[in-house]
Amino acid sequence: MKTIYPYRHFLCLLLFCSGIQLSHAQVWDLANGAAYRGRGNTGLNKSDEWSLHSNIAGMARLKSIAFTSSYQELYGLSAFTTLAAGVSVPVKELVVGIQVKKLGDKVYSEQIAGLALAHQLGVVQLGLKANFLQINQLGLGSITVPYVEFGVITKLSDKVYLGAHLFNLTQASITNEYKERIPTRVQLGIAYKAAEKLYLNMEIEKDLEYSPLLKAGLEYKVIELLRLRAGANIPSKQNYFGLGLELKNLTIDYAYAHHSHLGASSELSLSYLLTHRKKVIKKQ
């Protein structure tokens, strides 16, 4: 259906001219949690309720039902306002997650619905998610495309973790006529707990159609309730900052990012666990 994409192509052209990989301004990469964004979009090795929105393998450590929601504004463009929500539920040896996202407005929008499964085998965590992407443009129709992602996390020591995430394993296409694909990419990362309060991330991401992207991030626990975050991506010209508040079952996260050409963007996220966090997420 070639007629549904003019508005999408205009937005992609705007970002391309500003030096941003187009896949990083699509619904699958937005509103993945302010904690994740505040660390420079790093955290492949984290195991918490937000793993449902990034590396699904991290869900395997959850021992309580968890709810997540996020709101993101990108460069002041209403067309890129994104909402996300999810729920993760432990079921015997598995953790099951459901995720929904929406980007856009009445003229043009993208929606995602995903079903995820995660399981832990010794020091290895595995995750698989099936997604359905729907694209709508006012007066021109819609299209739905399925795609799959896979994640793994392994513990090398009490301080070092490795993670990997494979996105769009099936190389699904939005339209065959213009060879417009959902991005197929590999992410690899290492996390190091430099101290009890300091968490460091280094990751590399390779999209089949773009040069590798190097990402670095850190998280520092100032006090038990407060976390500060920062990160940077090379060569995307973006810097990231964030903070988080953990209030027993409730967590509030905020992230701010600045692009040298497009300006500022921000994200606010909330998550809630039915049981106190320290009791339901295995120590990492």
C-alpha cells in the first residue's frame, strides 16, 4: 500500500538531514523507559520491570507483577510524542509480559502490541517477544507488520554481566515495493558494577543499513531513594541525563536528552510492583 507513507517519509527525511539514524526515531525505540534513556539508551544487562521494553531477557528475574508506563516528547514535535505501557507477570518458571506503544497524532501514527516470554537457566537469562506494528495515515489506510526480537543476559561474575539483543530476526518489511524495512540490528553490551553504588555500561549497536553506534552510560545511587544517570552516543551527537526515585513499590524516572541540531527531548516514566522491590527482583 504505497499511498500510506508520504507523511512518514517526510519525518524520516527531517531526521536523516539532522544526522539521526532513522530507526532511532521510530516507535520501537521510543518510550522504552526514562531510566534506560537517561543512561544513553544503555542497559541491555539490567534486570527489572523495564526489560519488557528493551532487552526482554531481563524480565526473567522478576518475582512480582509489575506495571510500567512512559511518556516521551521528542524535539518538540507532536508527531513524535510517544506513550507506552506494559505489565509483566511471573507464571511458574516463566515471566510473561504484554507491551503497547503509540507514536504520532491523528494525521499519522504508529502502534505496537507485543507479547514477551522470559526464563532463567542458571546464570543465563533468555527472552523472546513477538510484536505487531501498525501504521496509520489519515484518509489513506493502515498496514500491520509482525516481527520478532530475542535477548540474552549472562553473569560472568558478581560485578560483570554480558547482554545481547537481536531486533527483527525475521527481517520484516513495511513495504516490499520500496524495500522499506523495520530495522534489523544486533546490540551487544557489557555492564560493570564498579562499586555498590556505581553501575557502568558500554554497548555497541549495529543496524544492517548503518554504521555501528557506540553507547556509554552510568548510574550512581546517591542515597537509597535517589539515582543519577548520564550517557552519550557516538557519533549521533546526543547527550543524556536522568534521575530516578525509588519509593518502596513505586519508581519515578525522568530523562533529558539534547541533540546538537534538533534540541531537547524528555521522558517521564512510572513503574509499580505489587510487592516491595527488594523482595521481588533477585540481586544482580
